[in-house]
Amino acid sequence: NAGVTQTPKFQVLKTGQSMTLQCAQDMNHEYMSWYRQDPGMGLRLIHYSVGAGITDQGEVPNGYNVSRSTTEDFPLRLLSAAPSQTSVYFCATVPNRGALTGELFFGEGSRLTVL
Amino acid sequence: GESVGLHLPTLSVQEGDNSIINCAYSNSASDYFIWYKQESGKGPQFIIDIRSNMDKRQGQRVTVLLNKTVKHLSLQIAATQPGDSAVYFCAALSGGYQKVTFGTGTKLQVIP
């Protein structure tokens, strides 16, 4: 049981490049989400999904796309990277679809630098 | 909008002493609160949670206190150990994780 697995752990991009951050979970959790963590700021929700085929925007969705074709995977796509997207990204899951309460299980993070 | 803030960016305590980390929130509709611990280079880990209909909840060596009147919660760590060194932050939910606000964190340094 690996929990929440994020790849890559580190990535450097040039402005305008695209890439996908991968998130996979083996806990059969329905709710999956992406956060970014910036110095001096709390975690901010980018996108979330309450189940396969369903996604929605969080607090800071601009510049990011997501899809949820399976319960296990929730990739985050940067279509045209900008220096403002330099951050540490975390994928996190909650067992139940409603995600009203309960523990948020985090991955180890993906550190992205955009030059 | 919601804001969640911590009172001190860094807290240094002697090993064996008790630690108290504070957090203030702004949204009176927040109904669920969580404390997370984040070690350097790792993802946050759940410590303890409390619902808005409670004032206090205890776990192993940790206690969370909630004061809804002044919109304040605190995390108390008993007999602080070197392994407790990390960044601690609170989160306030208003109707679920779709509407969550995380605090900026307090770095706890344990002095041996």
C-alpha cells in the first residue's frame, strides 16, 4: 500500500513549456485534489475531483487542467508554464466523495521551478 | 474571504517542555478544523481534528482547543521531543475540503 504517489519529485521548466504532474493512489479514495504551497502562504486548492469523470475548480485554477479517468489517477497539467507557477505541488486524497471531514492524505510533493 | 493565520512564525521550546501553537480563523461558518505537521521535504501529516460542536479534543500527547467566540484554536504538545520539530499548520473547513483554508504555519524548533 503505497498511499499517494507523486511524480516527478523535482522538475525544471522553461517559460511556455508544458508538463504533467502525476498523482496515483492505491487506497480507493474517491476525493482527490491538487494544492500548491508557496513561501509565506498556506496551501491553496487548485482543482479537485469527487470521483472518476468529475472535476471542479478550486481557489487558484488558472493555468492548470485536470482530468479523472480512473479512481486511481489524477494528473495535473500545466499547458504553458509561467514563472508564477514555481511552487511545490501536493496531491491529496480523502476516502469519501463528500470530503466533509476526515484526514487529507498527502503525497510527498513535486517541486517545480519555471525559469 | 476566509483567512487563517498563525500567531508566531517560529517557536523554540526545550525538550520535555510543553508546546502551544496558536491559530486564528476568520470565517464564523467554519465547522471543522484540523492540525497538520509537515517535516522538511515531506507532505503534511494529519495530527488531530475537532468539530465546531466541541471545545477540546485529546490525542496521544496532543490536545486541540477550540474557542469559537474569538475564532481561535490551539495545538498543545505535551513533553515535546526532538521528533516534533516541524512546521505545524491549521486548516479550517466550511462545508468540506472544497472550501478549506490553510494557515501559513509555525515552525517548531525543539532544543535538546
